[in-house]
Amino acid sequence: MNDKLKGSLRLLVCALVIGFLVFSGLYGFGKNASLAAKSIKQGLDLAGGVSITYQTVKDDPSAEEMADVQYKLQMRADVYSTESAVYLEGSNRVTVEIPGVSDAEAILAELGNPGALFFIYGDGNITSVGTNSYVLSRTMEEIEQAGGVVLNGADVKDAKAGKQQLTQTSPVENVVELYFTEEGSAKFAEATAKCIGRQIAIVYDNKVISAPRVNSKIDQGQAVITGQKTFDEADILASIIRIGALPTELMEIRSNVVGAQLGAEALNTSLLAAVIGFAVLILFMCIYYRVPGVSASISLIIYMGLMILMLNAFNVTLTLQGIAGIILSVGMAVDANVIIFQRIREELAKGMTVRSSMKNGFKKALSAIIDGNVTTLIAAVVLYLVGTGGVKGFATTLGIGIILSMFTALFVTRFVLAGLYEVGFDNEKFYGIQKERKVINFMKFGPKAGIISGTVILIGIVSMVVFGISSGNALNYGLDFSGGTSFSVTFPDSVTEELNRPLEEIVSSSINKTGEIVNVTGENTYIIKTEELSQDERAALTKALVDKYNVDEKLITVENISGRVSAEMRADAIKAVVIATICMLLYIWIRFKNFNFASSAVLALIHDVLVVTTLYAVARISVGNNFIACMLTIVGYSINATIVIFDRIRENMAEKRKNDTVADVVNKSITETLSRSINTSLTTFIMVLALVIFGVDSIREFAIPLMAGIIVGAYSSVCLTGFVWYFMETKVNKHVEEEEDKRP
């Protein structure tokens, strides 16, 4: 088979794959259009979902109890979607919002009313009514008075279904794994020591749901319930225990279906922005990199098609945080191609043939691509395992995106590029030759860059201190963090227009605030959430609504609400980022066999986060879930940009000539990767800029700091990381400097 025929077949295969992916993305398959883009589950911010409000049975729960209720309900809601939101309303209510669903009754039936959960001594308190079936022989009040309660829901940390082989000779069983709090562990250890050979019953809503027999004292803070016939049976029991593991009993008071928080206009403009940004990105790649740019564009189209398939296959709920993960993974997909193409141009500049340059280009780019992607993938895995809510959603799309970006860059781009070469694009003019670059003395600029960065960070710290003293908040915490005020407004039947945008304008003009607007599906009711309002501000907003739409004041209800991101969830997010950073540090240390590379990369990461936090502090940009998504994106972007430069330093250090100093090697490495740093930052910047230009305010609030993060990440990787590594390598490890001084 000649080359032209082989190349034509390659391109035909690509055309067929793209055709399949385009058809799948637009129309899907079957009656439900499965695998289509429109079939992807969307979060509350993009598509709305079910909202359920519970109220505590007792009138005066403590703040600590309500905080615990919020956190544990969040864990329960995560079963339906990691993008679920749970927030407190008033002093004794909690609202659960589950995205991507439209049947409130079905969710209520599955979620159930979170009732009271107790572990009780079986003797004298339960009666058998059949095989593994029991009822209470006394009321729970009588059992409590008699001291028959071992634990209550507040003592249970978690419950999950699993499969275990309890002994080497026994079969694998379906079990429920129980995890207790520290106080619960002590109580359970004491109770099981007394009840060996007897039963401890689990009671939920005055019904005995399980009565396992105690085989031995359990003092490790966890226990296993056996005897479940199927895994589904174990999963149901675990779910009941989780929802019952609350410090106070709840009752459902209302449920409804709500529309997208961002509104239809935001969705349409965001989609338009994404299409325009992607088109400009492809145009840039084709113009700048010529034939390789065409192959990268085809690869990126296939990447996006595969991403749509994977989001459907893994049943991912897509939100702004998830979109942030996709933006970062698109940036990394582009980056991998840019690294390869720069290497090909360098090989052509050495006088190699086009075929050899392509082969060597992919080979030499491999280590940088693998190291950058694996490091970020490690972070995504840790964030998914440890994080909650939006953090987990971000990690999911990022993890899928990284795997797809590596596959498309290393295999699809190579496949397409080979096809284009074989059909006749074999002249070096189609690929470009890297011009000789004068080495820039970045090490000389390093101290100045450090002073500039230090000054910017200091400005941020001073701003946060000043605002903290003057307003009580160092940063401008939004609804997600600090909570606020919720207006539920029922409009007259004569009002038929979509009100998301008009209501945002009313909130802005009447009280000079920003608002989050959602509509209740099937009703002419809208919920307006804004930062906490004074009585005068509440009155002003109410008057504006009455004047504009003739709303009946009796149909306006106002409640204080808590932030969706509870203290526990913030702690989970911080813990996830810290663990992910440590794991990345360890990987870089092991892979590069030099701790200075790892520590320098982490310092650059911290620098980028602090500089963007300065932007939030000085510009008073609202800090909410978008802040978390932005910072996670910057962490991933920063570490990838740094590793590319470090990979080149490692390569050039191995080839260092006798008269070259470490500073020479670092300057040369940064200069050689400068085109990559600029082009990758520019292409990612283009994608985000489109969101700023065409997106609505809520999208811009996310995109503008992200743009700043891209600029800061490029700046730190070029101007700071190499210098920091050089300083550590020559000043901390002084033996390197001594060897240089001894050269003739």
C-alpha cells in the first residue's frame, strides 16, 4: 500500500469518527437521545432541579445541631449528585437542592423524611415477628427512660454498602459498613462488650430496620452489619442509616421544581461564547502551526466529541465548576499539541527530515506531557476522593478531560499528522522551522520578579486586613459562603415573561446588590437570593417588586438563609487541596529525583493562588463556589506550566557542556519553552475571554479571575520558577556552585 492511499485511509477514518461524534453529540441514539450533548445532566446553576425544604420537629434546635444537619444532609444528597446544594433557612429549616431531576415526589420517596435513628439493646425491647423481622415491644420513650438506648443518629459518622470476605474460608457477603464519631465509638465499645452473643437493634422512625447479633467487642470506631441478601438491600439499609444519622428529626414542609439559577439567557450566551472561543482557538492553531495546527484542530474536535460521550457515560452532572475542569483540560490538550509542534520545529531547525522531525518531536515531548498530565491527574483523583460538592464535580470533569487530552494528543494528533504527511504535505514549509533564539537572561530578572510578586501579595494582605477591620470580611463572601436573604415572590398571572434578567436589574437598582434568581417550575413564583439585607433594604426591594409588577405583598415571604458551603465543606475543600498538593510534590520529587524541582513548583502554585486572591480582595469580587473552581483551575494550570519548563531544565542539565553554568542552562531552557508558554497561555486565554465578552455577569464573575490566573500562571512559570529552582540548587545545595567555581 503506497503512502498516499495509507494517508487517505487515515483521514477517512478521522472523518468517519468526527461524523459519528457530531451525530452523537447533536442527536444521540434512541428515543431518549442518549449520548447527545442535551442528555448531559446539568446542575442547578445550568438547568435547575428539585428543591425540598425540611423543618425540625423540635422548635429550638441549637446552631451546632443545625450545622450538623446541613453537613450530613449534604452527604446524603451527594448520593443523587455531587453538585447538590444544602443550606439552612431561618433557625430551624434546611433546604436540599438536587440538580438534573424534575420529579420532586420521586426524590421525596427515595430521600424520605429524615427521622430519628437509635441503636438500642435488643433484650426486652424488640419482638420477633418473622425471619429477621422485628418490631418494638415498647415505645422509644419508654426505652429511653429505661436506659435502653446505646447510640443515636448524632453518634454515626457514615454508613455505606460494601462486599467483604469476613474470613478466608467464608464467601463474599453483602454488608453495611458503619463508622462512628469519637464519642459514638466509646459508647458502642461499651455496649458491645456487654452484649456479646445478644442483639443490638437499629430503630428508624420507630421501626426496627435491623437487629444484628454482636459477636465480639467492637472498639475500633467502625462495625459491619452482615446478613443482607443483595447489594441493593445493603445499600438501602446504609442509606436509611445515613439519613437517620442526624442530631434532630426533620419533617418535609414543601417541595418544588426550580429553574436554572443562571437563567436561559446565561445558558445561551455561555454556549455561544464557548463556540466562538473554540473556533478562534482552532483558527489560531491552523494559522500559527500550519499543517500540525490542522491536525491539532481535528484532534481537539474529536476530544470534545469524546468528552460529551464520557460525560454521558459517567452520568456527570455539569455545573460551572465542571465547566472549569473542562476549560483546564482543553488548555492541557492544546498545551500537549503545542509542546509536540515546538519540538518538531526544533528538530527541523537541526536539519532533520520532516518524517524524522515528527518522530523525534513526539518522542522528546513525551516526558513533559506525561509528567504534566499525571501530576494534574493525581490532583484530580485526590480532589474527587476527599472533596465534596463542586470540588468533586470539578475533579470529575478534569480527570476525564486529562485522560482524553493525553489520548488525543499522543495518538489522534499523531495519526492525523501522519495521514496529512502521507497524502502530500511533506514539505518542511508546511511545518515551520524554529528560528534561532537569542537566550534571554531570565535569572537576572528573577529578583525583580520576586519583588514585584511580593509587592502584589502584600497589597492583597493589606487589603484583606483593612476590609476585615472596616467591614468584618477580609474578602467579599457571597451567598455560597456567608448566606443571605431569600425572597419567595409569587407574581400575578398577567406576568408571563421570563424574569431572571429583569429581577437581577431590579435588585441592582433598588438595593445596589447582586441577586441569584430561580423560578419555580409550573408556578409563577421566583426565588430571589441575595446577601443579607437590612429591614430598610428588604422594604425597598419589596416596594420595587410591588411597583413594577403589582405583586401582592402577602405573596412575598422572606427568610434568612445560610451559605451552601458549610464550614465542614470548606474544611473538606482545604483538606483536599492540601493533600493533592502534597501528592503532586511527592510525584515531582520522585519523577525528577530532585526535591528542589518539587518545592519550587509548589511555591509557584502558592504564589499564583495568592496573587489571584489579591484580585478578589482589591476588586471585591464575590467569593463563592466560583472562587473554589477558579482556584482549583489555577492550581492545575500552574503546576502544568511549571513542569514543562522543569522538564526542559532536566533535559538540558543532562546535556550541560563543561563551560555552561546552571544559570546558563536555566536561561536556555526557559527561552526554548517560551513560545510554548506564550501560545498555550494565549489559546486558553482566548477561550476564557470569549466567556467575558459574551457571557452574563455571573459568568464574568467566574471568567475574569480565571483570566488573571492564566496570566499569573504564565508569568510565574517563566519569570519565577526557574529562578527559584536555580536559587535552591546553587545556594541551598552549595556543592553545585563549588563545582562550577573549580572549572578551569
